Amino acid sequence: MLPPELPPLPALTRAEGDFVDSFLQVVDLLGRINPARGTDTYSALRAAQALPAQAIALRDALTAMHMRGETELHSATLARALRVLDGERRAGRVALPPEATG
């Protein structure tokens, strides 16, 4: 049986695609660093070491957009792209987990 087909990504410029990809990579790293969700210092350290390079990639994508005259972020379109790329789950790892009751 084939997995369910994902909705198509919305049309993005190359810079918008780089922006979304870089943003999600930063989110993934922050999720690995999150002390409320982590399990060991080594993986958090590795993620923290990678974070500056990903922040630079994010900055470069935004710079490219600005230099090309893309002065507005099309939030609805970018949000659709983030949802297709599992951004809600990935961003959820940055937040605190629900408090255990009991």
C-alpha cells in the first residue's frame, strides 16, 4: 500500500524555498537543543554548534529575497509550504511539552 500523497508545495521563488528550508532547519536544531525535550548533552551540543551556520543560511535567504525586490512575505503561501513540510510538528519540538498531571 502506498503512503498517502502529500499536497503539493505552493509555488515559491528559489529564495522563498531557501527561506522555508533554512527556517525549518533552524527549528529542527532548536528542537534538539530544547532542554525540556532533550535526552543528552552531546546531541544538544552538536545542534548548538550547527545553529550559527543555519542562522547564516536563513539570513542569506532573506537577503537574497530583499535584493531581488521580494520585499513582502506572503505569509499564507509560506505557511502552506511549512505545513506541507511538517512544520507544525517540527516547530512543536521547540515548545515546552505539556505538564504531566498526576
